[in-house]
Amino acid sequence: MKKLKSLLALAGAFLAGAAPAVHAAEFPERPVTIVVPFTAGGSSDAIARTVAQHLSKKWNQPVLIENRAGGNTVIATSAVAKAKADGHTILYNSFAWITNQFLAKDLPYKTTDLAPITLLGRYPLALYVRSNLPVNTVAEFIDYAKKSGKPVTFGTAGGGSSMHLAALEFSNLSGVNIQAVPYKGSIAALNDVIGGQVDAIFEGEVYRPHSETRKVKALFVGLNERMPGWSIPSATEVGMAKFGISAWFGLMVPAETPVAIRDKITNDVNEALRQPEVREKIRALGLVTEIMNSAQYAAYLEAERVKIGAFVARNRADLQ
């Protein structure tokens, strides 16, 4: 009898250990949903759809995009945190994953409710100013702003967004007095820069065509070196080598998702990011791809948490 119980226990342990591998081999068993915390039509939506198209072919299952904007990404994040942990619901996460940890009150989820999959890429931010400003360089913009006697208005995608923190970083490094003007999204902010109602925004290379048609002026990109193929100067070249705010996007799943399934998603997404046609499409949207496994992405998120935590502590009064 004891021997039978031992054999049954061993069999149970074996089946329990084998279950994730079996599930991973069968994954996905039905359509997969990537929940994007931004409205349809923006760069994040387009990036997510580009990756989804490749995964759909790889998995022979539909990979759907569900746009759940609002609450500075909290609504979408909470929905995925509470979803069934089987890999069929994936969160498209962003910079706000970090800032919400410091600025949002009573989050409806814990950071431990979600597990990292991989980084899709970094989204460097460039300074765009309205075309009728009498400036063509960062130095001229700083000089103009200081002599104007009033705050420079910066459009943002809301308090604590990467656009907001980049504007504060610029203010800290330049000594320019700024006033943040929140919008529901960057497209609305850009439209008001084009229309002359707002002085400037920080956004990605996706808005480069507007600078090339002179609807706005692009003055620098917040990197230590130039963006490949773009002639505007880097932060280092304009005397802002310490400019450290850059947006980024990645993927997460509910924390209890079996490791084998998480690994499969990570590997398949990274395979997509290695495809030239995928890289070209998302590069045109301003995203610089960087391949990471889940452990590397976890380390990246922790480094961002430490960096942004220190930034928020220094700028708390301007982030209320």
C-alpha cells in the first residue's frame, strides 16, 4: 500500500511538472489578445499591431489588439493583472508602468501581479517647437524662453507621462521655466503645437514628417548620439548629456502564467523583432528595437524604477 501511494505521489509530481511543458507546446489554444493602454491610431497601437501580425502567422491563431485607454494606463494594466494566467492575455506596457508606482494612488493591482516578457524597444523623445517661434537651435530656444519673461508651454499626455517628465528634465538642465499643458494624447498636443496654441512637446521620431514639412521645428533628440538617418543633434551635442528621459514599450502577462508559456511568448516575440520587415515598420514609428529575455527585461524595469523614483523625488512639487 505504501509503495502504491509512493508511486501515485511520484506520478502526480511528474504530471504537475510536465503540465506547463504540455501547455506551452499547445499554446496558444485560441485567439490571443494584446491589451494596449492607448487609443487606436497612435504609434503604440501601430507597433502592437505589427508584432501581432507576425505572432498570428507564427501561432496560426488570431492575435487581437484591444485598446483600453484611460487612467494613465491603469485601466488596461488592471484588466490584464486580473485576467486568466494562461498567456492568452498580454499587456502592452510602457513608461507609465513605472511612474504610476510613484504618482498614482490606490492602484487596483500590485506590481507582483504581472511578469515581464520582453522589451519591444526604446522610444527616444525629441524636442519639437512651434514653427513660428524665432528659433532654430536649442541655444536659441533657451535664450528666447529666458528673455520672454513667461513660462514656455509644453504639451504632455498627462501628468507623469514620459512627455511630461522629459519637459521637466529639459527645464532642470536648461533653467527654462515651463508650464505643462495636459492632453488626452500626444496627437492632440501636437496639433496645438502646429496650430501655435502651445510652444513645444517632447515626442518620438514618428512626428518627424511634420518637422520636414516645417509644421514644427525639431531641435534635438534625447540621446547621447544621433538617431540613425536623422540630422537633428543629440542631447550631448546641445550640452544636455545628462538628459535621461526616454519612453519605451514592452510586454507583460499575469504573474501566475506558467514559465514555459512565458518563455514561448518571449522567444516568439523576439523572433518577430529580428525580422527585417518588422524592424523596419516599427523603426519608422520611432521605436529602436532591443532584444531582451524576460530576466533582462525585469532588470531593465528595475533600473528604470530606481532612476525614475529618484527623478520623481527631485521633482515632486511639479508632478502633483
